[in-house]
Amino acid sequence: MYENLSSSDAEKLRILTEIRQRNNDVAWMLCDYLNNNPRMITKELMAMANSSASLPEETVYLALLTVFCGLDTDNNERDKQLANDYFCKAVHKLNPNSYTENPYYQNIKIPEIQFGSWKLTDQKYEPYEAFIYQDLITDSDFKEYPRIGFFDEEFHFPSVMENEHEWMSIKPSELETSQAAIDTIEGKVVTFGIGLGYFTYMATLKESVQSITVVEHDKAVIELFKRYILPQFQHREKVNIVFADAFKYAKKEMPMENFDYAFVDTWHDVSDGLNMYLKMKKIERLSSRTKFIYWVERSLLSGLRWQIFDGIIENVHSYDDAVRCLSYPSLQKFAATKLSASIQF
């Protein structure tokens, strides 16, 4: 490996390989904490750790989180580096008002009801509970920073449960990760999946959005939306609901509709999204005048980046070539043109 590279480029690629490992280490630590112990940091624990109230809450929270994620920053230099390079940039205290003042929270009231195997309900974050609130950040050397948020008070949010499993919720992450698409769309828009109608509702509030077509494959979800949520929309005349499979619709019906924008959000989260993202990217070309926007695309492309990483570094002729191939524009092009995650040069 690296035989055709200068010693300088070979060293840079070695460092990049280490960064990939550190990214993975941090991601697994935080994933384990979020899945198994997100409420370990409590109001009482925060008060004990900051009894003099002399430190900012983010500083105290960060110190506790690094310990609970298994880092020994006092005695292990690598752990200290991970805390400084990653955790310090990842963790933020959030202001609940910035979310509760959102038009959807203000105007759409979700009833507590059972609807077949579905249930509309209310869930909450406890004070200091950790959660992902934004898409991944990647810096110029490909360090990746998950975005971990917390509130210092209870935060309630509407949710849809299917057989007691969360299927869709309007959490801060939904607001944050949809905002760029909401800011961008105009004209004739299509979106895939209804959920609780957050994106659809926010789209209808924009004067520049002429109409929004919602493609949903579950009749029960459509009925739930039509009965309990759509009647609360101020501009429901803009909404057209189509019962169809997302990919079949994108192949057969969508090319004839001449949409200006498409917002694709057919996955529950990043863990199940990459294959569906790659599948839809291949279909983009059939609607060439439509601008496609994908939910949490940066996180999905991160998964693709490290999936094809070994193939790239074994074949590039310089470090700059590797950087170009691993950049977001190249990954987007790769996703749209390759049939699988096996790199071809």
C-alpha cells in the first residue's frame, strides 16, 4: 500500500486512516450511550458535579459524558485527544424556546389516540437527556462530529408509535435537519413519506411553494394524517396525497410531473438509510429538471465514504486525489452512477 506515493502523501493517508478509526471509536461510544444510557446525566448529578455553580453547564455535562463514555482523560493521552478533538465540538446545551416557537409546535395539536396498530402520543426528553439534534459535521481533514444536544428542563414532542415502537417523532432533530430543505424549496414540490406532516406543513407556509405532493405507501398512515393532522393546516389546498411506493412513483409517475424540488425522507434514521438513498440516487436522472434534496445526506454520505475508503486509498496517485474522491461532491456523483459500493477507477 502507498508504493506509488511520495513519503509525504503516504504519511497523510496513514493519518487519514487513523482519523477514520477515531471517527468510528467516537461514533460507537456515543451510539452506545444514546441507545443504552441517555438519561444517566441527571439534574441531581449536574448539581453535585458543579456544587459551587462556578462552571458553565456545557463544561460540566461534557466532563460527565466523557466519563460515562469510558474515556480516561486524566491518564490516557488518546482519550484526552478524543475528548478535545471530538466531544468538545459535539456537545451543546439547547434552548427549548427555539423549538417550541416553531410554527408546527405552535399550530398543530396532536391528539392522544390509538389508530389500529398506530398510536399518536406525547413523548419527552428528561432534563439533561442526551440526543442527536443535527446532521453530522465533517471538517477539512475528515474528522466527523456527531451533534449531541441536551435541555436543562423537560421537553415534550409529538410521536407516532407502531406496535409500541417509535416510528416518527417531531423532535428537535426533525426541525434542525429539515430546515435547509425548507429554506430551499419553491414552486412545485414532491416529498416521500408523510410522517406527522412536519415538512409538508412547513412547505405549505411558504408563499413561494405552489403545491406539495406527498407520496406515502401506507394507507393507515394516510388516513391518520387526513383525519387528525391535515385539517389543521392553514393552506391544505396546496397538499396532494398519492398512495404509492416511493421508488415506483419516482420511476414511473414523477418524470411526467415536472417537479421543481423533491425532498426524500423514506428512512427512519441513518442506520437504515444508505441503501434507500443509493437506490433513489440512481433514479434522479429520470427527473432531470427536479432538484433532489435528501434528509441527513451528510451522515448518509459519511457511511458511503468509509465503505469505499479502502478501495480509494489503494488506487489513488496522491493524497489530493484521495481528498477529492472522499469529498461530498464526488460521493454524491458516485452514489448516482455506481451500481454498488465497489470503487472503479
